[in-house]
Amino acid sequence: MTTVNTLSGSCLCGTVRYTATGEPERFYHCHCSRCRKATGTGHASNLFLQGSLQWNSGEASLKRYTLPEAERFSNTFCGECGSRMPLAIEAAGMVFIPAGSLDEDPAFMPQARIFQGSRASWSCDASDITCFEEYPS
């Protein structure tokens, strides 16, 4: 992936809207227990861009929960409807985007399933893309 993209997204109620611009770095389905708890599903589909994030509306409605014992995990969401929203990781110049918040399909597909060793037995099959037991190096 070496193309600069502009991706737009919003929350379920439409209060929060954003635009992210940058080069896609990673697009993973994460099966870790934290992502399952945060989404209420079998995995989270997370996209990372090397780039920037702009809030077009609703920034004041955002809430953020950071798991105290986690090195990398936090959950940014709309305070009105609870939809997961992006997070700018400014120190790394990265934007974390919950792919379900995108308004249109991105021009690229997930690369891998991560934390496959934590996958719930009822969650989706792993035969479609590369799998890693934990976070890839």
C-alpha cells in the first residue's frame, strides 16, 4: 500500500463526522479479547493510516476510554450513540480508524487476522487471509 487516500466516516447518529488523509499502513481484523469487548463482536476491523485526522463535526461529543493496564488500547466513541470513532496517534503520525465507521469502502482490503490465538470459537473463519497468533512484528 503506497497510495495517499482520503477517507470519510461518521457515527451511527451522524453527530460525529471526520476525514482522514494518509497512506494506508495496516488493515487488520483483531480477535483480541479487548477488541471483542469494545465492539461486542467476534473481531474489530482496524485500519491504520500514516497521516492526519480532521473532525468535520461533533468533536465535542467524543468520549474516550483508556484501559489503565493496556499499553496500546483505548476506545474513542460518540457520546450520543456509542459508535467507535478514530483516534489520532500524534506521536507516531498515525490515525487509527475503526473500519466500520467509514462511509464508503476503502480502496484496499484487510491484510491479516491478528490475535488469532484469542479468537472466540464462534467467531468467523480464518481461512481467507494470513493469521498471526499475536501482534505481528
